[in-house]
Amino acid sequence: MADHADGSLLSTPLTDLHRELGARLVPFAGYEMPVQYPAGIIAEHSHTREKAGLFDVSHMGQAWLIGPDHATTARALEAMVPSDVAVLKPGRQRYTVLLNQEGGIVDDLMVARPQGAENDGRLFLVVNASRKAVDYELIAAGLPGNVRLEPIEDRALIALQGPMAAEVMAAHAPAAADMAFMGVAEMEFDGIAVYVSRSGYTGEDGYEISVPAGAAEPLARALLADERVAPIGLGARDSLRLEAGLCLYGHDLDETTSPVEGAITFVLQKRRKDEANFPGAARILSELAEGPSRVRVGLTLAGRAPAREGAEIRSADGSAIGVLTSGGFAPTLGAPIAMGYVDPAHAGVGTPVKLVVRGRELEANVADMPFVPQRYHRKPSA
Amino acid sequence: MSTRYTEDHEWITVAGDVATVGITTYAQEQLGDVVFVELPEVGRTVSKGDEAAVVESVKAASEVYAPLDGEVVEANSVLADEPGKVNEDPEGAAWFVKIRMSDASQLDDLMDAAAYKAYIETL
């Protein structure tokens, strides 16, 4: 995964496998990535909802944050995010956002605290491919002298998602079966040392598997050898996450949107709100108390025509109230869906709105998200 | 006369002064799963190069341009309910529009099957 200064695209440890599987490869965040395989986006989408899909997400940034002990490393990261990182137990992961000084979202990311005394003081980060450089520069600049950022360049990341993911995974990594949603663990997959998290970007149960680059292809082939598993491209990854109501950075979130506007206030925990010591705290706490000037909502369309990112959202009386940030066809629903930002006065579920597509107004309604119920693995309470 | 093709991956067959227009197999493969087709109203006058239809795949919207001048005399209503037909039978049942040509000499500018095949091999 060497950097190509001449502007050519980067590959992942699975690029040759994608080609062999007949993928259509497209440029994405500087990488040559599979947008779809011969089955096509709708078939890949449905396969993931019904069985298990394998996704190459090696373009995403994996990094260690390393300090002398958990409290120190957590405090260092907390200076840049609004979440309670200190409270994270070994073996647990949390979704959070990097903030700029105005409370805008620089990136959304996963932060995991690995298990084991030897890992005390380490946090494992997974950031968006398109934001790696920006994130790493921001994080490194904000760290105290005794905490360092160590980007990981020699590991691939493979997601296995879908209702059959757990059964498939159990045959290779039995320890994965017992993991709870948002749990993380080191384990062996057919003898390969991997970091596994029980999470994903589809709304389904599943895993993200961090694997040494040299072992990525054998691991992917072992999973694909299971007839329940099919390779899934970025096209279906996008339609799956949209149905699940999950944000895509650079579209549904950017440096101007706050977590309150983005309707992801679950990244804010009470202690951090009380301390009010994260970047942009004044704006974010004020938006929490008084309401933001715009808020992200889901939208369902009455007809069959999809509306895309950038379409204007109008109120029932025709005035401009916002803009779409994602929009497309939901294969599970067989209908178009979208998300966008609107004036909070029009954000109530059921509110009729119009979406302007090619000069025409399409009827739509504000809808609850997720559009398709999430089926994450919740452990029964003991 | 035989089927003609455009560089925008439309096919055209002619019966009398009416041209039937659709998109090619190559085009539907590039688009992927088609989920919606917006067709022009019958009676609309189009000029060569005008946006005559829109094909929406899961990922994106693509314009279909009028290959000839003329008047739209029929739009394929089957596509409203079964847009997936564009993937299944692009050069048959999933035709888009029929246009009554106002200048049949424009057909001379279009490619024949051999020329179109050679063209897509350069892409």
C-alpha cells in the first residue's frame, strides 16, 4: 500500500482477488476499489441482508494511539472528541467524531480499547479513507508528548456482514461467536492472528476483521469458500448503510456539521457535556439546549423516481427548507429513500415535503431512521 | 434498414419514418441495475442532442439524448413498472421511445453494428 506520488491509484492486498472475481474497479478515495461484482448491486445488497457479504474496507485508516496507560491515552483523545473514552472497558469499541474548534465534524471514526494488560494505554482507531491524512495530522498535532499516533500500513480490513456472518465466522474463529455488539478481541482465524470487532456499516450483525496484509487474501478466500458468503462492492455498501440510516462522511457529515445537526448526539456522553471541554463545546451545548438551525432527517419518496444528493428540499408550501445529502434506491424496500438536512420546524416524522429533481417536485415525507430495522447482535442480559 | 448506433450507446431501428430508440447492452452493463426510467411525453418535439430520457441506476442518474430530430409518438409504458427490463432485454422489449423523424438523412451520421462494435472496443 505504498503511496503513489504520481497520482496513480493505490491498491489493497485484495485488489488482485477483486479482479479475479470480475469486479468493476473504480477510483475511490485514492484507491482502486470494487464498486460491484458481476452479480450487481441489488443482488449483492440482498445477499448481505439475507446471508453474508464480504467487503474489502482496507482503504480505511487503521491506527494505534499509544500512551503510558489508558487514562492518559483516553484523555489525549478526549481533547479532540466529545465522547467519554476513559469509561471504555477493555474489549469495547465506541463510535465517535473528531471535532474542529467550531464543533464541526472532521471525521467520524471507531475507537476501540483492546483487551489484555500488555495493551494498556493503547487505543485502536479506524477512520475514513478520504480523511486519513487530515485526521492523522490533526490528531498528531494535538497529542501530549507521552502519547503517540502510529498509523498501521501493513494490515488489511475485511468486513463480514449479514445474518449468517456469525455462523460463517464461527467455523474459522470460534471466539467470535461470543462477542457482543461493539466488542473487540484479538483471536486466531484459521491460525492467523487477527483483531476482530463485532460491528459494521450495514445495519446487520457482523464483523470487521483487521488482518496482516500478507494473510488477507487467504482469509478472504477462506470466507468466500463458504457458499453463504458473496463478495460485495462499494455500491451495495452505500445502499446498505443508507437503509440503515448511517452517515457517509463527506456527504451526510462534513466540517460544517455538528453532532447535534447530524442527529448523532449519542456520541456525546454526560461527563463530557458536564465538563464542556471538547472542541466547539460552546456551539454544541448551545445547540443541545436550544436546538440546531438544521438537522439531519430521513425521507421516503412517494413515487419510484429517486432523488440524489444536492436536491433541494421544499416545504409543502414550496419554500426551500434544506438539501439532500444522500439519496438512492433502497433494494430492501423496493423504493427510493434519502437523507438530508432541514429546518427543524419541518423535521417531525411524517412531515410532507417536496424534493426538486430535474426541475420537478417529488412528493416525500420525513421518515424515521433506520429505514430497515437494524439487526445487531445483542447479548441477552444475564 | 439495419440497426444504427450512437456514441452515447443508443440503438435506433427504423420502420417507415418512425425511429425506435433504446440503449445498448453495453450501456445497461455500464449502468448496472436500473431502478427508474423517466421518458418524454408523447407529442414532444425533440432535436438531436436534447435530453430525451433519464435512466436511474441504484447509484446514479444518466441522461439519454435524442439521436435525431422529430416528434415523440410513443413512450414505452412498460418501463414505468418494470425498469429492470432495461437490464434484461435492452435491445428488445425495453425500447424507450418512438420518434417520427423530421430529417431521415440524420440516420447517415449514425454507426452501423460493425462500426459500433469497433467503437466500444476503444473504450
